[in-house]
Amino acid sequence: MSVDTWRERRADQAKRRTLFRGLARVRSDSTPTAPVTLANRPLPCCVAILENGGAPRTMPRDETYSRPEPFIADMLALHDGKFLAHRNAVFDAADCRGQMAARALLRTVSHLYVPRERRAGPFHLQLTDLHVSNILVDDDWNITCLLDLEWICSLPAEMLAVPYWLTGRSIHELVGDDLSRFDLVCREFMDMLEEEEVAMTGGSQSVLARIMHESWESGAVWFWRCLTSVDALFHLVEDHVSPRYCPFSSKVEQVLSEYWCQDSAAVVRSKVADNEKYEEELRSLFGKPD
């Protein structure tokens, strides 16, 4: 597994470029050359994780999408369901307001992240569990095998993104200097993708790399990452999405959270009570005796 040597060798530019070239070829080669019939809902690995964690299903198994907007709405509803279902989703009332505000903001700005020219597609086959532990390589970091391919699905083109783990950081850690380092590696990866895409298409325009460049430069990548994140949605909104409009503050969170649902105060009371009861149960099970 590449994860076995990733930490100590990712600074080796030759090996890194070999890996990037392999990943770029996988991305460029994932566009089908013959018609593909879709008869089931899109199932990124994040959807399975959220549903297994208690989030109610928002997409019926036989549902397919011809436009990005309904897919976005259902993904946001899935995150809402996860928030409501998890008993320890919040620490206190302020945290609850912040998380509700983040979800309200994503709904408010979602229309800004679907370009008019791509409202009806195209959609691209994408590897939604392309993690370092799912990539097998040889000693030179040529890709020899990919695992967990069952999570490939057809998704909006805007969801194409450079793997966030390329600099060894979790996605919520990509801020400040870590974000600057990721930016350099991100551009290296996209340049490699462009080279491979042009080579594989006989010199025609690089479509996938162009979309990824546009998403990175505009910041749209962070919105789409919110949809597929299992546990970093609030951090992504606070650090990357919200600052492009208005930085998060307690006042902003209070106002936005009121628009997440009717009677938001009742939701806050319920979620805080859920957490308090959850912590009481943990203490009774694992707490030390007096």
C-alpha cells in the first residue's frame, strides 16, 4: 500500500510525480467511450458512511439525476438528517447555532456553484474513495492496483478535485501554511492531469483539468467538499466558504441559524438535551466511581 511509504517519501519529487501521473491517467481514463446506463442512485462512499451513522436516506435507490441542483439539495438534506440524528452532534447551544448556520449558508449560496453552461451536465465517473490506503504501488510509486472501486459513481463535473490528503493533512487542517503547501502540490497535480489528458485525447483541449483549475481558483471546490465531507462540514464553511461572503461570528451564526428551520430555538434545546443525556450515559458506563 502507498500508505506504508507515503509519510516518509511524499517529499521525493520523482516518486510524487510518478504517482500523480498514474492518478492523472486514472482520472483521464474514467470517461466512458460507450454509452453508460444509470439505473441507481449516485452512491459516493460518504453517503454510505452517513447513512450507516444514522442519517435518514434522502435518495431512493432507483433515483437518478439529470441536473446538479436536485442532487445538491438531497445531499444537503442528508447532512441535515445526520445532524439531527446524532445525539452528540453539538457541545452546547452556541455550537448548535454555528452548525445550523453553516447548513443554512450552504443552501443560500448553492446556486452560485453550478455554472449555467453545466446545469444539465456533463456528469463524470469519479472515484469517491480514492484514499492513499486504497492505492497499491511498486517501489517507484507506479500505481499497480486500486481498491474500493465499488464507490465509483457519476457525479457533477464540479466535484472533480485534487485529493486533499496529498500533503499529509486532513481536509479540516488545510488552512494557513498547510493550505499554501497544498496549493503548490495541487497545482502540480492539475498540471500533470492536463498533460496526460491532452496526450490521451490526441492534443485536444484538457476538459477535466480546466474544470478542476476553475473550481480551485474560484473556491467552489470547498462548497463541493462540504457535500462529501463526513465530519468537517462546519470547518470547511467557517474557513473557506463563509469568508468569501462574510466571516463567521456569533452574530452571523445567530441570524443564519434562524433560517435553517422554523422554531430553531426548539431544535437548539433538543440537541443540547440530547448531548447532555448522551454524556450522562457515558459517565454511567465508563466514569470512575467516586
